[in-house]
Amino acid sequence: MDFKTADLCDDHSSKLEICETEFKSFGKRVKFYGPVATVKVFEDNVLVVESLESIPEGSVLVVDGGASRRCALMGDRLAGIAETRKLAGVIINGCVRDSEDLAKLDVGIFALGTNPLKSKKEGKGEKQVTVTFGGIEWKPGVFVYADQDGVILSEEKLF
């Protein structure tokens, strides 16, 4: 997996969307890419678990958590599911916990920050819908490329 988002922007800028949100990297993989699967929740991670257990290998789960920093939407157990199922990564517009353990897992994990409090378990939210954050629309099936320089979206696979 040898790519740089900066190089992809140089070569394809006219057909890319650039996420304005600056994420922190928590997983062992600091760069990852794949087709997007989405989930929209607020301080509730039941649908996050369901998505992690069902989306195809190589996918990137994009979680729109409403940018809430009041609880974590993913911890070591859920990240372990992502690693075991060979997902490329998870991008969370919200927080994670168990960051020391997440750093040991071979999966990309980008989030806004950390919070030690676990989320609610009510099952509220939506799966596989277009979500909007970071100045862009995240549609299921588009391709996301993420590294230390940022996160970009493309309607088509770039390599």
C-alpha cells in the first residue's frame, strides 16, 4: 500500500473531495484506503458494531458520530472486530477509547480524539446513508484514501 494523499491530489485534484476535518491516527496502520460504508449515530455504537460485523473485507467504515466528544464510539473490542474481519480502516467523526490497545491493532483508525466513557447501547441511527462532515459528502461505495496528510474521497478507484 504505497500511496500518499498529497501525490494523489497532485495527479487527480479535479476529481477529488478533500476532507477539512483533521483526524488523529490511533491504529497501527497510519495509511489505508478502500470503499466507504457509512453509519450515522449519536453517542450510541450498536450500529457501529453491526456494521463492523457485516461490511465487506477491505472496506473503510465511516462513522458520523456528530463530532461528539462526550463518549467513545469505538474501543479495543470493536477495533479487534475490524482487524479480524480485515477491514482497511475506520474513520470516526467522534471519539475512541483504549488508545494504547488500538495502537497495537493492524487496522487504520482515525478519530477526533479520545474519551474513556463508553457509548449508549440503544441501536439508534442509520446505516449505509450519505453523511456530511468535514465539508464533504461521504457516500457508500466511494473510495477513501487516508494518511498522515489527510483524507480524500474519489468516485473511482485511483490505483
